[in-house]
Amino acid sequence: AQSVSQHNHHVILSEAASLELGCNYSYGGTVNLFWYVQYPGQHLQLLLKYFSGDPLVKGIKGFEAEFIKSKFSFNLRKPSVQWSDTAEYFCAVNVGGKLIFGQGTELSVKP
Amino acid sequence: DTGVSQNPRHKITKRGQNVTFRCDPISEHNRLYWYRQTLGQGPEFLTYFQNEAQLEKSRLLSDRFSAERPKGSFSTLEIQRTEQGDSAMYLCASSPMTEAYSPLHFGNGTRLTVT
């Protein structure tokens, strides 16, 4: 069955630290990949998406992700996090028109 | 773009009662999705519609759950004979289907508590 695995449940960083959140997917077809973010008390919002072409995609708020087909991975990165990046982050893969989500990674950034 | 609207925001019900939630998608979006999310987990797919047609329903979904989207506009999700295990956040999302795999736009969800 198709699935998405996020390696870290909870990540704690200080401001200005670099961030990398892992995401691996299990799906044999053409992949369309997404990262969503959920700030406290808010709805899920799209951070970035990968459809095809350049495997390094840039999203909002300085986030980027790299699609590595050979590793079935789509890791999220940010060079320098801010306190306002405190949120829950979800990786997702599109399978037959619907999104399959990972279990999420909670990011806490200490000021 | 007024966003995806879900009502009610919170619902507390006793075990065995029926509940119904409503979702109003972004007006020009023809795809509508229902997801369920429990604490510490990602959203779990329940079902989705393209216009008024229900295209897929999760095999994990009990027969107590039913969703409708009459006239391809708003949608309702009904849970009959609720159980404590149904307690969760129920999320609705919509997408425009303007490209092969359009991102989903989510609502704020309806939190269900079954006592």
C-alpha cells in the first residue's frame, strides 16, 4: 500500500539553526509530492509542491525541498529557522487524485 | 477566495447519536475531500467527490459513515451511531482540478468529541 513516512515526530531547534525534515514515500507510479504546514490554531496550508522538472523546489517563507527519486525521498529544508516557523509539518504524496499524508513532524523553535 | 468553510467548529455528542457536518468548498472548486485527523497523526483520507459524483471511499471507512454532495456544491458527512473511537478532527478540502494534481485547500475542521 502507498504510504508516507516522516522520520521525526518532534524537532526542537534554536532560532537561526538549519532545518531538515525527512520524508520517504512508498509509491511506484509517477509522484506528485507536497509539504503542508499547520500553524497553531490554523488550517493546513501548502508550503511547496513537486510535479516534475527541477527536483529542487522552493516554497513560501524560505522553505525548499529536494526530490531524490532513487531514495524515494522528499526532504524539507530551511537554512535558518525563525520562532514563527513553530508548527506541524506534513509530507504528502498524490495517489490517484487524493493525498496520502505522513504522520507529521512537530517543529518547536526556541527564541 | 473566501476559503473552505466547515460547520460546526466543535461537536460534542453522546455515544450512539448521529451527527452531521457540513463543508462549503471554494466556489469554483469541483473536487471536495473529507479527511479525519487524530492527535499525533496526519490526515487520513475518507472520501472524495468530483462535482456531485463520489469517486472514492476509503476501505477503512465504516458503513456508519456516509457523505453526500448534492448539486456539486456543499457536502455533508454523517456519522450514524457514533462511537468513542470516532472522536477526531474532521477536515474538508477542495481543489480546482485545473491541473492534473492540484493542491488541496483545507478548512479549519470540525472537532468531534464522543462521550
